[in-house]
Amino acid sequence: MTTRSNSPTFALAIVVASASVCIAGAGCGGDKKPAAKPPRLVRVETVRASGAAQRHSFSGVAKAGVAAALSFKVAGSVARVAVKVGARVMRGQLIAALDPSDYRLKVREAQAGAQQARAQLRKARADYTRARKLYANRSIALKDLDAARMAADSARASVQVASQRAALASKQLSYCTLRAPRDGAVAEVPVKVNENVRAGQAVVTLNSGGTAEVTFNVPAALVGTFARGDTISARFSALGNKRFSATITEIAPATVKKSTAYPVTAKLAATPGVEAVRAGMSAEIEVGAGKRAAASAPTARVIVPAHTVLEDGKGRYCFVVRSGKDKRTVTIERRAVKTGALARGGIVVTDGLRAGDKLVNAGLRFVRHGQVVRLQVGGAR
């Protein structure tokens, strides 16, 4: 007897068997858990402190240890300039002279006035002597004697004034000659013969005494890191790029006009060859970060990429590596930082980071405090 495969009973059996298999399969598959995601991949770099080692270069100029602007004490017309730029002069040597004609005339006038005053004094004394005799004989009244005495006193005072005028005129005549106050070299002669000059106007600049100095301007952002006694290096291209050590002796308390830079002066060390340095020579100044910056180098001059410094309502912060079981899987933490000015290569971090810290510099949008991450191969720099 042939069994039909399309009978209702046979079809129902197939459906029930299929459902059982599906249910059993679903039950077995429901116990499986999804695979865990691997730690996020980030890149880090090693923080380096640049405060102690950072150096700056400036353009400077040499100047004499002692530079004096020589001038006449009186005004007049320049009759003679006895020196030229670069000349070596000795103390007392003639530098320049004014036309003395007007001052000689004043001397003669003052001397004549003094002679006239002395003549009047002699007459007043004689009159007073005669008045005393007449008064003794009761030939004149007391008031006449007093008048004669007052005239003699006035004449005596006039002589003193006239004598002082004559002495002043003679002194002004001597001021028409300008002599070197010390040994030195002539650095500048800004006047010419027949030129009218004022009293106190510089006619010659004399460099003398001591070792040469260098001056250079330091920006306001850096001047606070330097102090007197710091050592610098000065290189002079005019002397075959020879370098000399120098010590900072002066830091100006104010900026130069129309600038935000502060003038700094340093004295060259008395080393062989330094005598060849001449005032006006250009110098390339190389300066370390200074004693103050070096003392706080671990935190004061850390420079990091600007994008690694984040900010929210709690302030500015960075993500740094806190710990790790191995070299590639680590835990990161949020570290509060304080920042300074922008600098070449990023931003200055004044507090919160130290040399050697591992700073996250890529993947910052996807990390949080306490998160375990993987370091990108070659990422730690």
C-alpha cells in the first residue's frame, strides 16, 4: 500500500519537527555574549622641560666701558677741532676750541669795571677819613659822617662785585678751550669748524676706561627671567666670529621709547683678545634662560602642543598616562594645568606638568579620566 506524502498528518509532523529544531537552536544561541571592544588607541609624547636649556639670541652692539660726551660750558662758534674719529688722546690734550673774541672783550670790560670800582673805593675812603677829622673838629654834623661811611662801604662792595665779574669773564674765556679729561679714543665728532654750538652740546664722544660692554634689548615676556650676574655669550662677526663671555650688569627698569623691550647691559670678561672690541661693533648675543628660570625649570618652561590643553568649567587640563600593566595598555588621568604665553612649538605650561610625563596628544575627543587605552606603536616620543 502506497503512503501519500501530501497527507495532512504527515505535513503537520514535519512542521512540528522543524519548530523543535528552531527552538532548540535558539535556546543554544541565546547563551553567547558579544565580544568585548579593545581599549581605544591613543598617541602620547614625553613632556620635556625647556626652561633650563632654552637659549635666546639677540642683536646687540658694543660700547665703551666709559663713554663721555664732551662739550663746552659756554656757547660760541667752533674755531678748531683738533681730533678725528678713532684718534687716541691723552689726558689734558686739546680737543676743540671756540672763537674767543667775544669772551676776551668781556674780560676787558670786566677788568675795566673792576679798576673803576677800585678808584671809587679809594675816593670814598679818602672822603670818609676827611669827614672823620671834620666831625672831630665839629665842622660837620653826624649825619654827614654817616653818609661818608656808607659811601665807603658801598664802594667796597662794588669792588667785590666787579672783581667777581672779572673773574667770571676770565673763567668763561678759559671755557673756550676743551681738553680731554682722561686718556681714551675719539668715538664721534658731530660738529664742524665755524658751527655755532650751545653750552652743553656734545662736540666729541670719548671712549675710555675699563673693558667694553654690550647692550641688547630683551622682550617684556623674557626680561623677568634674567638677573644681574647672569652670563651671556657675545659673538663679533667683525673679529672673525670670535666669542667672548660677558656678565649682565644692568637691566633697565623701563622700556625704550616706542618699544616693549628692555635694554640690558653686560660687561665683557677681561679675556685675551677682548681689547680688539670697539664701540659700535655689532654682536650676536646668546643668552640662557637665566638664573631665575633655571631654578624653576621642571615646571616653569614646559612647552606642549596647544591642542593638548583642554578647557571646561573646571579649568584647563591635559590627559597624561597614570599607570599601565605593560608598555602598550595604560590608564590615563585628567591633570589640571596652568598655562602661560604662547611660544614656538605650542603653549607654556607653568604648573601641572613635569619633564618625563607622558602626555596624550591624539585621540583626545574620545578619552576620559581613568580610562584604559592602548598606545599607538611609535606614539611615545
